[in-house]
Amino acid sequence: MTGLLQDIGFSRDLAVLIAKAAGVIVVAVFGLLWTLLGIWLERKWAARFQDRVGPNRVGPFGLIQTVADTVKILLKEDIMNKGVDRWVFNLAPILAVLAVTLIWAVVPFSAAWIGTDLNIGVFYLLAVGALGTVAVIMAGWSSNNKYALLSAYRAVAQLVSYEVPMVLALLVPVLLSGSMSTQEIVRQQHIWYVFAAPLTVLLFLISGQAEIGRGPFDLLEAESELVSGFHIEYSGMKFGMFYVAEFLHAFTVGVLTAILFLGGWRGPFAEDVAILGFFYLMIKSLFAYWVLVWVRMTLPRVRIDHLLDFNWKFLVPVGLANLLIVALVWKAIPGTDQISSFGDAVVPTLALLLVNVAMFLVIGALLADRGRRERARIEARVAGADLPVETVAGAGD
Amino acid sequence: MNLNEWIFIGLFFALGWALPATPIVLGKILAPKRPNQVKQQTYECGVEMVGSPWTQFRAQYYIFALVFLVFDVELVFLFPWALAYNQLGLFALFEMTVFIFLLVVALVYTWRKGALRWS
């Protein structure tokens, strides 16, 4: 495209700039268009998990339900309550969407298609992803509403805490591939990292689920306690943008799982046919995303003290131990510094897989032991004080 | 560092605003606008607002934010190490083991201090 523009008579720099701008528009518009389909897909899945039919009125299989919803929400009055901080209030939904679409700039859609292959891609993901937290806090802070503010505080505690295990999980693919570029990480996965580091994948998915504030970790918008959380005062299209941001963020976690652990666009003939790679990436992302939706629809919401305990007293120590052990094993196996084919990767992957199984067993045993002791403690207190179980359960640290 | 790669990010940042802003502006134009006293009240499940929204909050939230800050800043140091790990010798591994051990000590300290306890 740059060449074409230069032929028409643009200077080289201007041609590059225009080509890049076109790339930006393609990537960002694709993200938003995909949302229209994705929300329908998620609602269908959610319906199936709850033994319902889901949207089925507008269009075949309810496919254009989201379009109808968009038109409806466009025509809704935008109510702004008294005392809001206008600037911050209006910027928050825009920033929420921007934070997610910016991530898509480094997503390698196929061997040839990538927005921009930053050499610090993984770092960029983290930096940009954190903007989403800022958007949530801005919304809660500026709303002039108790519940929204409370939700913003919870956001600080939750989103910020779960960032730590997420970073610890992200370090593992960086260590294994020796690169922070997303494209290079995909290229290095001669065997998908999910086989070499299943524990890391689990860490990433759990902390990712908490980062998007969904499933068992949806304390930010707990309907029964906080009415609806940080976006309670938002209506019309501004609320719509929060909805879009939430969906897109959730799907992006699926995409990142696919890129970092499931081999990204890798698959038969993906190197030569770009569209095939894109197809593989979407299939893998949808699978990872489906797992997230499954967890969301299955588990009940956790309490905030449990949420923070789970993070700081379980996920963070496990993440640190996991990182150290993976690093140790990686150094102990000879030849891991230059893996360039499937054959090179077999032995290290098998070794890491074995170590991971061992770690799973140890963690499981520790948890079972802890559970048994906790149970014995509660039963003893119930028997001793003649208390109902509910007053004692969960009172420990 | 190739600056060309960053032009894309810069453009993305510049154009990215437009995508969510367009529907919001469109909504502003299309949607009705009939504000009134009751409608503009702060929403508290239908009853009138009690007190000011600027209530006190638990200091615990602040402590968690502080703990996070310490951890996140230190975790950033792990990235260059992980990046260059394949080229580094045993010494780097030893060094990082000590570093992570220090992190663990910090975690145990905050835990023992009761900073991680909610109530």
C-alpha cells in the first residue's frame, strides 16, 4: 500500500503515515464490529448454560439482536445527575473502550497480519490494560453516587491486586520464548506453551477473569449490593460503551490466552495462507473465551475478603513459586537456549509438563490439608460454643 | 528501537478516541433531552439520597493499593531478566532467586503484620 501511495505522488513519509492510519482503522473497526457478533454469541452461550434459548427473535437465530439493541440505546436519553464531574464522567466510557482497543494494536492476527510488532509487546499489553482500571475509577469517582464510589474502591482493591499474579503469569511465556514481542512468542511456540506451563495458563485465566471483573469476581458491579456498580449513573450510549468495553476486554483476554499459550495463529499451512492463521487464532480465542464464560455462568460471586485472600495468600505465592521452578527447570535442561523446531521442543516441554503435574499435586495436597484443618477448627468451635455454623464459618483469617 | 512501530501506536491513540466518541456524540444528537428535577437526582434505588456521597471508606483499600504498588514495581524488574534468561548464566538465576526470595519475605511480612486481613 505504501508503494501504491508513493506512485500516486505522495512523499514516502506521508505514504507510510497514511498506510499506518489505514491499518489502525481496520484493526479498531474490526474490534468494534466483532463486538456486535460476539455479544450475540455470548448471550447464546449464557442462555445455554442456564437452560434457556437466548435471543432468537430479531433475524435468523437472533443474529442481529445486538444491532437492534444498539439502535435502541442510541435513542435513549442520556441522563446526567446533579453534581457529576462532567469532564471525568464523559471521558471514562471513552477511555474504557480505548484501553481495550489499544491492546489489539499488538495482536498478531496471522504470520503477516499484525498492527505493529513492538519489541516490548507483552509490556505494552500490561501498560495499556491498566488504563481500563483508571476508567473504572474515573467513572465511580465522578458519578456523585455512594454506590458508584464504593464500587470504585472495590475496583482499586480487586483489579490492582489481581494484576500481580497476571504479571507473574505473563513472565513465563516471556522467559520461555526469550522475547516480549507477541509475534515472536507465537513463532517460538513449536509446541504450545499450554503443554509446558499449564499452571501458568490457569493463573493467567483466573487473574484475567478478575481483571475483567466477571464471573465469580464481579464485585465491581454486584447488582444486589451496589445496584450496578461503577456505571450506575450512566445511561444511553455512554453505558453502551461500558458494555462494549467489558465484552471486548473479556474477549481480549481470550485472544491473549490464545496468543501466549495456545500457539496464536499457528496451525497447518498458516505460514503461507494469512487468512488461515487468522481463522485458527479466532477458533482458539473463542475456545479460551468460552471457558471464561463457562466459569462466569457457573460459579457464585465471592466475598471481598475471600477475593483478596485468594489473591494475596494463594495466587501470588503460587505465581512466584511457579516462575522460579519454571526458570530452574528451564536452565537445568540443556539446549533450551536455542529451540528452533518441533524436535528441539519435545524434551523441555515434557520435562516442564512433568514438573507442572508435580506442582498441581503439591498445591492440591496443601489445599486439601488446609481445608481439613479449617473444617476441624470450625466443627470444634461449633461443638464448644453451641453456635450456628454460619456465624463461625469464614471468620478465620 | 524502531520508531516506525511507535507511529502506529501514536496513530491508534489519536484515532482510537474517535471510535467510542462517535456513538456517544451520535446519541447526543439523536436522543431526546428532557431533564427535570426528579430525573437528575442521584440514583439510590428510588428513595431520596441520604447524606453526602462523599462518605468515609475503609483504610484497608488504601493498604492493598500500597502493597500492590510495592509488588508491581518490583515485578517490573523481572521482565528484563526473563527476556534475557536464555543468554544468562547460572549467576543470573541465583541472583533472581535471591530477589524473588526477598519478595516472598515482603509478602510474609505484610501477611504477619495483618495488612492482608480484611476485618
